[in-house]
Amino acid sequence: KAGVTQTPRYLIKTRGQQVTLSCSPISGHRSVSWYQQTPGQGLQFLFEYFSETQRNKGNFPGRFSGRQFSNSRSEMNVSTLELGDSALYLCATRESGELFFGEGSRLTVL
Amino acid sequence: AQKVTQAQTEISVVEKEDVTLDCVYETRDTTYYLFWYKQPPSGELVFLIRRNSFDEQNEISGRYSWNFQKSTSSFNFTITASQVVDSAVYFCALSEAVGRGNKLVFGAGTILRVKS
């Protein structure tokens, strides 16, 4: 079966812009969680959505937001980008206790 | 608060050597899950194993084995007869019980370099 699909895979933005990243979970998976990976902070939990509701949230500023659609696809948005937002953003879905990750969206903020 | 510590930042071995990656965790939960993931240069996190807090039975799967000890809060991972393709970053992670969300707390990762 298809895996977790994230788009775009790579993108470059400038400070002050906003960005939207998309995640399509494995078919049938209703939970989607997002993680940020940076060299300095490592892998950090952003938020999780289940059946279109945010179920859990990490310690990130309000500039980071997300949503989930009725087909379980999820988007995350970062507004007013800062240089420190440059990172690999990973999306994951869960089934039977196993968390499956996509290949990530690599964001570079200039 | 939950915490995962991977004290080994980087390990270099020669092909065919055995290597053990250490993981120590902290949690106040009585029910929790532990994971190991592998991240190759492509960036995707590849699931290796999950263990729940009630299952201390260790397992061997091919060249991989895991040693879970609640008494020392450790969940170590061993690769026997390492191969160059094993070169990657390995992450240990901890989560609350299923049903309470999918928030994983990751360790900092251990870079494994296997040289031919």
C-alpha cells in the first residue's frame, strides 16, 4: 500500500513569508502528526490531528498551525517565517502502534 | 516529563563488527511505548521496532536485536555483523500509551558509520 506522502519535498522561502506543507496519510489512517527536525533541536513534536480535531500540541509558537480534512489529509502552515524555521518537517501516521513517517518537506528560509 | 537520552553521538565501526546503540529513557507513565527508528540520508524515518512497557521480552530479528530493561530504564539496540548499508542515524523514541495520542519524544540520535 502507498506510504505517507508529503509535498513539496523541497522549498525555499524568505523571512516574513508563509508556507503550507501537505501530508497525505496511508489510506485508512485517521491520525496525522507533525514533527520538526533541526540540527540544533533534533526531532520535536509539533501537533497531532485525529478525525479533523487537534488532539495534541507541542511547544511551538502560534505561527505554527495545522488542520486536517475529512479525507484525513493534513496541512501545516508556518506564518512570518524566521531563519530558525529552516528544518525538515516530517509527517507521520499510526496503525497498530506503529508510526509511519513520510520522507519530509525540507524548508530553507533565507 | 518524558525524556530520552542517547549518549553516543557517533559510532564508527568496520564492516562485520557488532555494534550496540544505547538508549535510556525517563517517564512517569506506567504504560508507554519505546521505538527505534533509522534515518538514512534520504530523510525518511524507518520504523525498526516498538516495545510496550509490559513486554520485556527481548527479540532478535535477523541481524537486529533489542534489550529492554525496565529496571535500568534502558532500551538498547544491537546490530550484529554490521554492513555499510546500516550507516544511518538511529533514533530511540518514547510515547505514551496508544489512545492518548501519538506524541513521540525522540533522543538526539546516534550516527552510525560502517566502513568497508
